[in-house]
Amino acid sequence: PQVPATRSDGGKAGKQSGKRDVFAYAEDAERETSRSLAVGAALGCLTLAVYIKTAYPTVPGGDAGELCHMSCALGVAHPPGYPLFIMLGYLFTVLIPVGTPGFRV
């Protein structure tokens, strides 16, 4: 937060000067908001790029492979089965048309 500077006229200026102060504050807030959105968008794009670069490209072995397979078939894996993971994995295999099923899940 910015601290307003003391005025040389002892704060006895007319209303016009007060309106300019409010408009200057609004412009600063707008500039700060646009800067925050730009930084947020840049960080989001960077995070997505790192995730895509490091994502497992195919179906892995073990439980992870079984869960990927069950996500594609909408089946039940061994107990406890992880139903939320299976349903979300199925949605990703249906909604994302790019890559292998292992990459999509």
C-alpha cells in the first residue's frame, strides 16, 4: 500500500485535487491487476510445459499400469479399486484426443 505524501497546502486543496488522487489510485490498481494476471498466466504456462515434458508417455507397469488400463475400459481394479481415479481417468481418455492412453490418464 502506498502512503499518500503530505501536501504543501496543508490539505486545503479543492475537490478537484481529491478526484485526481482517486483516479491515480485506480490507475495504479488497474496496472497492478494486469501485471498480476500476466505473471499468473506465465507461471501457469510454465507449469503446464514442465508437466507435459515430464509426463509418462506410455502405460507403466505395476498398479499404475493396471489403473490406466481400467480407466480406459471403465472397469474395476483390485480392491479398493480407486473409483474416483478410474472415473476421472476415463474422462481424460475420452476428452483428450492426443497421445497414448497412458499419457492421457
